Amino acid sequence: MRFACPNRMPAVPSFFLAFSAVFMFALYYYSNAAAKWQNLSIVFTYQPYNLMEETFGENWAKEPADKYLAPSYCTIEYANTNQLQQDHPCVIRLIRESYLRQPAPKNVPYNMNHSETIDPSDGQSKEILRLLHNQTNGFFIECGGFDGEFLSNTLYMERSLDWSGLLIEADKKVFTQLISRNRKAFTSPACLSTKPFPMEVVYNGTAKTLGAIIEEKDVKQPQSQHKDTENIYKMQCFPLYSILLAIGRTDVDYFGLDVEGAEYKILKTIPWHKVNMKTVTAEWNHVTEGEPGLTRLMESNKFTKTGLISNYYTREVVYIQNSFNIYREK
């Protein structure tokens, strides 16, 4: 005789079990896939700038600078080898001590070859001052600054509108001429780094106004073994943000960038959330990414392209910060 078991569940059809197994597997698979894609999106959208806060947290500056590196260890070799952060106290100290000259006093006369030329730029100053409504007492960055006179984008702003600024020039011979001009701006005998840390590169100054960093792939021997010549030599580079911190200025009215091909990489190192730049001009015709690539990069950092400057010496694109542009048009 067969007795019924009151606690036994009715038999479950086999097809239902199979369907449940497939459903649970699909749910598990797609849930994990979604999580993986979410993680990937974080990787693709997050661009670390090699800042102290990314390593030590937002309150890192409340600690003494010596906590992060004893002064006796702060050398340019150490900073390069260890790829120190853009805002590392050691990097700022090195720039201030060895890679930054103070502006000439205002009572010291300029020393120009052609003082009768009011505006030697190739259209940049006119376009920028149009966007800035002929602003006075502004602050500029010009890289490369060349000799401080020939094709200078900023000399008119400085002499006629009382601007100050920063001139960066990597060519050793030309930098000597630059400092002889008595410009009323900071000057730096360095190059702008294409990475978010200090680095040594090989620089080719043979072509004067076309001087440029030699890409690593084009250097025939390790940079550490390179022997300097009169026109090709090792040069120290710093991120632009590092130099701005060294002079104590992150508000910039105009940034002119003309370095024969490294513009895109330099702009990519800038932590735009840490600086306030109103306008930018950048040479595009030697950049691998071209003008469209430059514009996409600047648009992603909340700038708008306002036009192109195309003259005999110049192929540059002009940008204005979105928030400033809205304010300017009110």
C-alpha cells in the first residue's frame, strides 16, 4: 500500500527546471557584463593628471612639504626618474630655484631691434584682444616665446595695455636674446612637458623658429647617452601647471602655444579644473591629431572654437572658455 507524504512538494516538470537554469545563468552573465562595462567606462572617462591629491588625498597640503620628500633628496634627476606629481613641492621648488627668471623692473627700458613696430604678432594679439574687449592688466602665457620680439603674440599687450605674463622658450641661444629684451614678464628656459610629470627630452634648435622636441622614437640612442651638440641637446621639461604654481598664478587671460607639433600632448596634461584660462591659441598644422583633434580635446574641456588664424607665418586655431564667453556676451 502506498501512503501519501503530506510534506512532499508536487513534482516539478523538467522543462521548467531547464528554463529556470537558463534564466538564472543569463541574469548572472548580463549582470556581470554590465558591471564590467561600467568599470570600463570609468577607466575610459577618468583622466588622472598625476596630482598630489590623487595619491595622498585632498588634504595633502595640510602636511609639511618635507613629509613627501626631504629637501636633500629633491634633485631634478630624482623628479624625472620618479615622475613626481605636477604639484609636488619638490617640482615647484626646482622650478623656482633654477628654471624661472623674474620680470624686468618696469623702470628698465625695453631693448628691441625694431621698437617702432607696435604689434609684431601675426594676428594673434588682434584676435585675442577682440575677444577680451581690449582688456588691460591681463596675464598671458606664451610658449614658445622665441626672442621676445619677432612675431611675439604678447609684446603689444605688455607694452600698450599693461599686461604681465610668462614667456617659455627652450632654444638656448634664443633664450639669451629673450632675456636681453627686458620683458616685464616671467621667463623660463625650459620646455613644456608632453606628460603630466617633469621629464628630460632631446631638443632640436637647428631651425630656430621651428625648434622642437625630438620624439623618443626618432632618437637614435637612449636619451641618457645622448651627447649634446650646438643645436641638438638635452632639455628639461615641466608640465605647464607646475610652472603656473611656481609663479603663483592659475588665472590666465591668454595662453599662446606654438611648439611645432607637441601642442595636443601638452594641452592634454593640463588639469583644467585647477586653472582658469579665458582664451587659447594653438598651432595645429604640425599636430598629428590635426585641428579637428585639437578642437575635440578643447571642447571636452569646455572651450569653444572661435576661428582660425591663417597668415604667412601662422596656422593657429582660437578657443574661448565657454563660461567666460557667456559672461562676455551679456
